[in-house]
Amino acid sequence: MFLSIVFVLLSPTVAPAGFGDRYAPAPFPAPARRRVTIIALDDSTIREWMQRPALAALVRSGASALLSTRTGEDADVEEELARAAVYATLGSGQRTNGKGPAGTLSDAIMRAGGTFSAHAPLACTPIAECVGVEQLLSEQPRVGTGGPDVALYEYFRPEKSDQQVEALSASQKPQDVLIVVSPTTSFERARRRVFLGAIVIKGAGFQNGLLRSPSTRRDGIVTLADIAPTILTIAGIKAPASMTGRAVTLVPTRESATTLLRLDRELVHASHVRSHLLRGFLIVAMILLGLSSLTSKLASRRFATRALTAAIVALCSIPLALVLEPLVHSTSMTGSVVWVVVVSIAAGVIATVTLGASRGLPVVCAITALVVLVDLALGGPLAMRSPLSYLIAEGSRFYGIGNELMGVLVGALLVSTAAGYEEFGALRAAQLTGAIVLTAAVYLMAAPHFGAKFGSILVAIPALGILAARAGGRRLTAGLAVVLEVVAAAITGLVVLVDRLRPAVERSHIGSSVAAGTARRKISAALRLLAFSIWMVTLLVFVAEGIVVFQRRRDDVRRLLEDHLFVQASLQSGAFAIVGAILFNDAGVIAATFIAVQLFSAILLRLMELDVTGETQPS
């Protein structure tokens, strides 16, 4: 199993067809005196652009995208610092704060014999300082020696620049390029932690389509750090190695405006409803599982037992409902809540009535795992729009698998695979099928061109490896645990190494961001979540509830573990997964909580089955 995991993670032949070609920037010849004009419209959105005639025409005829305006500065800083970070990121080609490196773009242009000038109202933060020009050059731009001529203009709002955009667009020469960008976020959007602006490029090679960047791997979404390398590529200048942004490319389509308006609405909606839905899920989980922990011996109240078991299966169906939520195209909080409640209750009732709770839960978990894996293999069309996502609107992650879905997937696999091994474990075909499924899951979570989740290997291989070992007749020993951890660490190191050896344009964040600064940021984020989040509170509540169950029903728990070895194996696997998620992921407590919900639910259902029948049936 582990050799196959190593092979599929490192094999270059399993990348999607056309992967390298799609992300490679197209060559742009650099005619003498090519002019690139950049108009920065602060605090504007794609919706506001489409309300201005000249901007709307430009979006429809040029190449456009939503722009992630997240920088290296904290989201809650004062406006002046936030603006400084925006223009430092634009000028350096890497996500940075206002005190970070600047001037990389202008220096590269001037070294190539071109000119770079910045123009802004006196009331604005001096953008020239952030992009590397020593002073505002509104009347006498620095004259080059035949290279590209790049000019940056900043305006407050789109309504004040529509005429200028129209005039510049009409006066363009065939070799010229016009870039309109909204690099800063309005106060209203920043307050809701939505960092989405817009960008449109009009000129040779950029017409009638969406922009795509290797930074995001999404049609119609690029980042602020991508602008500088794009300008240099247009000018025929090689981007410096310090630029982590990537030059954008064109994806031809005539529906760019409609696509971007819909995408902006969906991403903002997912960000808006996410915290409310997930907080509600955690509160319901704590109450429901706590009630089940304190309730025992309900054999005389079969209806109450059936209702409670159906409610637990419905609880574990909520992640599936959240993943599928984009299918209903909801635009309101009410619509999303109704969808999640109806789908989860329906799944809980159907599974409990037709299969029984202890068999119905593994089936729900298997369906959830299948949906997540298929979506991941297809590039995450559901995940990017789901409230259970990696928050594209906040600029947190643009592709792969985040901590939420990793926790859902690992927990669902542990429950469903343990049940499958217990039911069919004696069959060779069942063991082989389980090994294939677990290998595919690790591959899709960790491979740089799919899940690109650095910590998933360290979480999944030890946890899922224990189940595979138990299916092969081995018991968990200290030696086996050490071997699994060493294998996981070795595969993680190989994945990082191989990703770093890939061409920069194909490299994921695994290979491009392994640095001391990144490690410090991840540790800091993990500590904040551990100390101040509802996720840690929920996890501690589950631990307390588990202690209560063991103290109140010690004999029943021991009987359950003795009669059902794969229940014992799933608990051992879950413990490894929860600890690994917390230790090796920047928001691992989120993944750990989802794993705990599914495993704790499975154990409680087995105990409630024991109350009713006096024996525990294999799942």
C-alpha cells in the first residue's frame, strides 16, 4: 500500500492532461515602446464596474477576472497600512505587508531600458513609495531608452474614471496594453473579510475571455501578486525569482461578464454563511452528542432511541449537505439553512429506517467520502463554492483540499472503512478494495496537482494505515506506529522535494512556500485557533463527553471493544488522526473536530444499539 502511495504521489504522468501547457504563460513579443497603462480603481467591485458603460464594455471585450486582494498584512489593520501593503504587493509581485519589499516591478522595467511612472491624487497614500518610484512623476516621467513604457494611475472610485477608461481604450495602439484593476477592498467587504476586487486586461493576446493564473488554478480568479509578473511578461522581461506571483493567461470565452458576476456572488455568499452554518453545526453536535452521552438504558423507550439515533446520523450528514450546497445556487442565509436542515434530516431518517443507525452511518460516511474525492479529482468545483471550503473570498486557499474537507474526508473514511472491513474483512477482494480506496484518498489529498495538502500525509497515512494493518491481521504495536510515522514523514519529504524540482509555473504552494516565515505563520495561526476558537472548545467538550460515557458505561464500552476489533481499530486510528491534524496543520483543530464528530457518533450508536438489543451487531 505504501509503495503505491509513494509512486502515485511522485509520478509526473498522473497530472491532468495539458496541465503544464495550461499554466505556462504565453510568450509576448516586446515591440519597441510598447506602452502598458495601469488604472487602479480603489475599493471597487466587478458589480460596480458593470454599472459603468466604459468599464462594462471593457470587461466584455477584454480578458477579465476576479482579483484576490489579500496581502501579507493582517486583515484588521488601519486603512493606511492596508493600502501600503496593497501597493507593495503589486509592486513586488509577492504577498507582503507595507513594510515588505517593494520596487521589484519598476526596477526590472528600468533595467530593461523602459520607463515607469506613478500618478495619484495628493490625498492618497504615496503609491510611488510602495511600487518603488522615489517620487510622484505626473508631469515628467522618467524617459527610457527604447524599452516598455509603464504608467500607473490611481483613482478613488470607478465613477470618476469612466471617461478616462473610455478614452484610453479608444486611443490604444495595436501593441499597447491597458490594465484596469481594483487592488483595494472597500470597508464593507473588508469588515466581512471578503477580499475580492476585479481586473481586466485589454490588448494584444488579451481579448474576449477570462484570466487564469497558476497561483489560483481557477478560470476567472487571479491574485494581486500576479499583476507584476504579468506586466513583465507582456513587456518581454523575465520576472525575477523573488516574485511568487505568476503571469496570467487567457481562457477564451464570450460569457466572461456573466461568469464573473455569478462567481463573485457565489464566493461572497459562501464566505457570508460559512461561520453561521459551521457554528450551528458545532453547537448542535455538542448538545446532541452530550445528550446521547448522558442517556442510557432507553430500551423501554424505543421511539426515543430511534429518534436520537436518527438525529445522530442526520448530524453526520450535515457535511455532505454543506458540500452539495452550491448545487442549489442559494443567495441567502435562509435558503442555505433550509437546504442543510432538509438534506441532513432526510438522510438521517432514510438511513436509519432502511439500514438501522449503526449500518446507516457508515453508508452516509461512504457517500460523503465519495463525493469529496470525486470533487477533488475534478478540481474542486463544489469545494470552491461551498461553505465548507477554503475561503477563496478571504484569499486563504484557491485549490486543493482545506482543513475542513480533510477532516470530513478522513473521519468519513475511518468510519466507513472500519465498518466495511468488519462486514467483509475476511474476503481478499474487500481487503484489496480498501487498500485501493485508501491509497487513492491519500493521493488525491496530498498530490501537488490535486489536493496539495502538506499535512494530509502525516494525518492520513498513520490513521488509515492502522486500519489496513488490522485488515491484514496485524495488531497495533509501538513498532508499527513508529513505522507508519516514519513512512509518512518520508513521503512528505519526497513530495516537497519533487514539487520544488518542478517548473515554477507548475509548482504548488507545497514546494514554493516551505520557508521559515511560512512555518512561523502556520504555527501562529494554529496557536490562535487552539487558544481562542469554538473548534477547540468543541473538541474539549467531546473529550469530556467521552470520559462521561466511559465512566457511566465502562463495562459496555469494554464489551464493545472486545467484540468488535474494528471499532477498537477506528478509535486508535482516530486518535492518531486527531493528534496529527493538530500538530501538522495550521488550522488542524478544525480537521480534528470533524474527525471526532464522526467517530464519537459511531461509538455512541453502537452503545445505543446495545441498549435496545442487548448485543452489538456488526456494521
